[in-house]
Amino acid sequence: MSNMMNKKIGYAMLIAAGFMLAAPKIHAQQKTLNLSDAIRTGLINYPSILSKRNYANASAALLQNVRNQYLPDVTASIQQAYGTINGQYSVAGLFAGGSGLSSSGPNYPTQTWNAAFGSIYLFTTNWEFVSFGRLKSKIDLAGKQWMLDSANLDQEKFVQSIKISGAYLNLLIAQRLKENAQSNLERASFVQQTVVARVKNGLNAGVDSSIANADLSAARLSLIQAINTEQVQSNQLCQLINVLPAVLDLDTSYFSVSPSSFQTSFDLANNPQVAFFKSRIDLSRSTEKYLQKSMLPGLNLFGTFQGKGSGFDYNYSPLVDGSYSKNYLDGINPSRYNYVLGLGIAWNLLSPTKIKQQVRAQEFISAAYQNDYDLVSTQLRDQLLLSDQNIANSIKSIQEVPFEYKAALDAYLQKSVLYKNGLANIVDLQQALYNLNRAETDRSVAYINLWQALLLKTAASGDLGLFMNQVK
């Protein structure tokens, strides 16, 4: 009997040593990854957050650009040219893409190729100082776009925090279930050795060893499945925090500590997800106002100051020698000046006809956004009620699982002893082993289920502090 016990101990040590060798070296050396650190890393590194932050920055820049449109247009230009100034009575009209010369000179019956330098120095300004609210509505539209992109960034950060927290808790469960599967494998192996020994000694029927072998194989398969699940959950968490896949050492205190608070006074309207849909409505309604204002005219102040130089004299005649100069300096030196000041108004009289349907379409879009807002608000309100129910049920589970585990463990120990002494059959021992494995699983997930219920309430209420203030 002593020899058999030594074999069992040796076999158990080989199993433990095998799992220790299979574990990556980094696991024993790496620092524990706290949930708050995982969230912080994800918010810094995740590409979608970086993308939405850039969109928000772009909207802020465009908002400032629209505000700068209050400033007048001021243009300064210099032109120096060399050419002829033959004149001829004619008529012309402007058309798209058309171009021409602005040479101006006396009319003579024959062509002349006399040429000299000429120059124009121009300073002009135009200021739409009254737009009847059009520019203001455009600024408001750009501001609402910036608010939408900012709300989208806040929503992305909030949702990402929830996703990382959920993945962290799921990985915790996966790691604990893998440990439970390993413990179950060790128990199944011990039972199998006991059964085989009793069958060889003729104390039990041979079918018992087949059942025990099947249970041992099932335990190995369960461990393989648990390892695969852990790897999947670990990979998902690594993706969410944008780090290379690795074996993560997580904070296991969540298996023994309950949240201290489950209440929030956070207004559902402040939920980042709800705020994003509200910003879409605001942007659409601002677009309506801008389209309506775009039908209105604009009142402009304009002014021009011009200096002009020419190599041709005021009394230039092709028939008189010396009435023009080919000297460059004579042509670029301004000798005549003009200015114009004016007030103008421009209004496209057909704008109301053209824009009316655009305004109507935007009104439908605003109504659709309102429907989306109502839907999300209803879903989150219902989810908030469900989370409170989940919290209550999880608290009851935490209170109950210790009794389940103790009873299952006692039953397993009793059936093991009874089977060894021939007072129980393999089916009784098999059922006791199954009940103990299930009780271990229930005990492992009870606390995590409570944390996940709190996370569900956090996601529904939008109060991220309700969850983050209670985690490490």
C-alpha cells in the first residue's frame, strides 16, 4: 500500500512539474497588470482613440478658420509687363474660362509694333460686414461639428474603458477556470490510479477502469479547452490595450473582494454614448439654420487703390518719335493713381427655390437622429434596471457558493473513502467529482460576476467613476 502511495505522489509531482515547465519564463518575472493600468495603456495606445482625437483637433482648427472669415479680404498685387498698346473700337463679353489683354492706347489706321514697359500696383479690400446671420450660423455649425467630434472621442474612450474592463474580468475567469481544470485533472488522475489498482486486485469490476479512463481523458480535454479559452481572452485584452500578445499576470484580488458601492446619481443624459447622439441632433439642427441663412444676401464694403506706370507718354503718337521710352525704370515708376470706395449688396433671387428642399431633407435627418437618440436612451435605461437585478443576484450567489463548495468537497472526500473501501460505486464517485468541479467553477466566477454586473451598470449610467474608483 505504501508503494502505491509513493507512485501517486510521484505522479502528482510529475504533473505539477510539467505545467511549471510549460509556463513561459516571463510569467514569474513580470509585474502584475492592474486594471487601471490596462485601461490607461489602452486609452493612450489604441488607434481608434488616436484617430478620433485627430478628428476633434481638425474640427477645432476648422472652427477657428470659420471665425477668421469675419476678417475682410485684403489683396495686394504688383504687375510689370512689356508690350504694345494698339487700340481699336470693339465689343466683348466675359465668359467662363475666357481671357484677354487689357492694353489701352490711341486708335490709328495702321498697326504699330512700338512697345514699352508698363506697371500696375493694386491694393484692394472687400468686407462683407453684414451677412444677416449667415456667417454666425456657419460658425455655429463648425462649433457643433467640433462638439460632435469631441463627443465621439469621449464616447470612444468610455466604450474602450468598458471593453478593456470586461476583457480583463473575462481573462481573470479564464485563468481561474484553467486552474480549476488542472485541479480537476489531478483529481481525475488520482481516481483513475485508485480504480485501476482496485480492478487489478479484483476488488472492482473492469468497467470501472474504463469509466475512470474516460473521465481522465475528459479532464485532459477540459484543460485543453480552458487553456485555449485563456489564450483567446488574453489575445483580446492585448488587442484592446494595443500591446503584443503575452502571458498577462492579472490582479486576482477580484476573486475575494466585492465592490463597496453600487449607487450612482449620474444623469443618463450625461452618458457619453447618449451625449454623442445628442450632439448629432445639435449638428443637424445647426445645419438646418445655416441652410436657411444661406438664402439671404450679403452687404459688402469694398475699396481699391491703384498706381499705374507706363513707358508711353500721355501724348503718345506712333507718328511722333520720342513719345515713348523702352527704359525699364520709366515703365515701372507709377505716375497715375486712382481709388474707389463703394458699398454693394448681392442676392441670388433663386436661392430659396434651390435650397428649400435641402432644408426639408435636413429636417428629416434631424428627426431620424432624434429617433436614434430616443432608442439609445431607452436601451440604456432598461440596461440600468437589468444591471441592478444582476447585482442583487450576484450578491446572493456570493453568499451561497461557500456552502455549495464545502458540501461538494465533503461529498467528494466521503465518496473517495467509501469507494476505496468498496462501499460506493464508480458512478457515485464520478458524480461527486463532477459536483466538486462545478462548485469550484461557481466559486471562481461568483465575485467576478458581481464586478461584471457593476461594469454593466457603469456602461448603462455612464458613470465610469462608479467602477474605476473601486479598482486598482
